[in-house]
Amino acid sequence: MNSQRIYLPTCVALALGCASLVTRAQDTEALAKQLANPIASLTSVPMQLNYDDGIGALDDGDKFTLNLQPVIPVSIGEDWNMISRTILPIVSQHDIFPGAGTQFGLGDTTQSLFFSPKALTPSGWTWGVGPVLLIPTATDDLLGGEKWGAGPTGVALRQTATGWTYGALFNHIWSFTGDDDRADINATYLQPFLAKSLGKGRTVNVALESTYDWEGKQWTVPLNVGYSKVSRIGTQLVSYQGGVRYYIEAPDSGAEWGLRFTFTLLFPKK
């Protein structure tokens, strides 16, 4: 009789523990899927550290860029979301410009707003369009363009039941005011992306972050490959990502290769 009294509570505790583990695995998997979607209804604060090497006329310059990238979705009715995506770079670069030495400070800020329907299309696609604004927040002449810019941005993607996410994001920015002594900005950004969920909050992804400078008639095309994992630090949900990139195409003074590490704070709806 005593053994039964001990056995039954133990079984209940084990069952509850297993159920909790399954729920947590499902939660991390759902969050990993949302992270693969640039316009998901998920508040997050990615801190993306990039390292690029082989920059400059002599290919001996390097650059560290920490992008602070808060993503804030806002419901604007029964049918639509507005997703704010900000990129504020903190830059440290060395020996990129001849005789200029080292620069450290803020770069220019890119602010995007996507207006996206909450419902998927009949074929399972989601999309969003809106404006993008370039704000000259650079604290050093060599860290920004000293120009205000604006243009359209958009994204379309599809997520499958087998864990694939594929789609593309684009924007185009024209400068409209700023320092007359600096070059005008007329650039197209195109980012096709592909991600595969591996289960338990793990994802591998590939993306081309291509930029075409219409003024200089030059492509910059880095191929990024990364691996990410959703986890917890205490009660805080987070994501870790690490990856490498190779520049398929770049200006003569552009980078040759780079690394990327991203730490993201996640704030899912409760």
C-alpha cells in the first residue's frame, strides 16, 4: 500500500515534467519559425555583430559592425499588422581609408515599416510593403553618407509544414537632401533567403544580401550561411546565431569574407 502511495505521485510528477518539456520544445520550435519570418508578429531585439576583413585599397582593413535591430509589430485592426524594423549600426573600422586610421561610432540608421495582412494568401504566402527611411545618424564623416534617403520596401515569403521558409526582401533608397559635397545615394537592396527548421528550436539559413549601387554601377553580394538556436536564460527567451559569409561580388576596395554572430531577445505574446 505504501509503495502505491509513493508510486502514483511519482508517476504524476514525471508525466507533468514530460508534458512541460514537450510544451517547451513546441514553444521554441514556434519561435524559431517566427524568427525566420521578417514580418512575424513577434517583438524581438536582435544584436547582430558582423566582422568583415580584406577591406580597402590594400586589402588590409577590417570592420566590426554591431547592428541593433529592434522589431516591433503593431496590430492596426482586425486584418492588418504594421511591423517596425530598425537598424542602428555601431561601427569600429581600421585602415579602410588611406591615412585615416581608425573610426568608431554610430553609422546611418535604416528605418523600415511593413504593412502586412494577418491572413495568408490562398497559396500560403505572407507579404508586407511600406516605406524605408535612411537617417544620417553617423557620428563620423567616414561612417555614413551624410544624406537623408527614402524609398519603398517589401517582403514576401512562404513557410511549409515540413519546416522550410523561403522568400525575398527588397528596398530601394534614393537620397533627397544632405551634404552637397557627398555622393548621392541610389541603391537597391535584394535579399533572397532560405531557412530549414531542424527541430527543437534549431534552424539553418542561407541568404544573399545583395546591394546594387546605381551611381557607381557596382554590385556587392555577400553569401551568408548561419545556424541558430532558440533557448532560455532563466525566464527570458533568446536566440543565438553564428555564421560565415563570402563576398561573391564586391568593389575592388570591398570586403572578401566575414563572420556574423547574433544574440536576440524574444518577447512572444502571452
